[in-house]
Amino acid sequence: MNLFDLCVLLVISFVAFQFWRIRSISEMTKRYLATYCDQQHLQLISVARKKSTLSFGSGKMDWRSTYYFEFSSNGEDAYTGEVELIGNKIIRTELPAYKIS
């Protein structure tokens, strides 16, 4: 094994680890939103990642992610909210005005 092979192996390992990290963040976000919607008496319809970028906040490298989620308050209307994270830490959750039934 030469130096080039070692570098390629390290790059592939890094990419695989980051893919696994993004999947972990996505699954945690879905669990958080399901709990959040249950507490607010809302129905969670779907969750989708808008974007993920590498961030160097707080002196360490981590993913800054934004997710859209659809929810319903009465089972008929659908609204789109947004949640932002850095790593596994929720930074903000925003919901538009919605009908209360």
C-alpha cells in the first residue's frame, strides 16, 4: 500500500462517516418533530431536508442543516414549518400561523 492508496482510503472513510452523520441527524430531527407535533396537538405529515452545509461554529466542524416539515392542525389544511440545527442541537423551530380547530 502506497501513500496514494492510503489517501484514497482516508477520503472514502471520511465521506462514508459524513454520510452516516447526516443520516443520524435526519433521523433525530424526524423524532424531534414527531414529539414536537404531538405536544402541540398537530399532525406531522412529512419531513424533508432543505440543505446541509459544513459549519465551523463553536470551534468545531459540524453540519448546519435546515429541514422543512409539513403539518396539519385540523386534518384538512397543510402548513409548512422549518427547523434549523447545528449537529444534533436544535437552533430554531418556526411555524406559520395556522387554524386551531
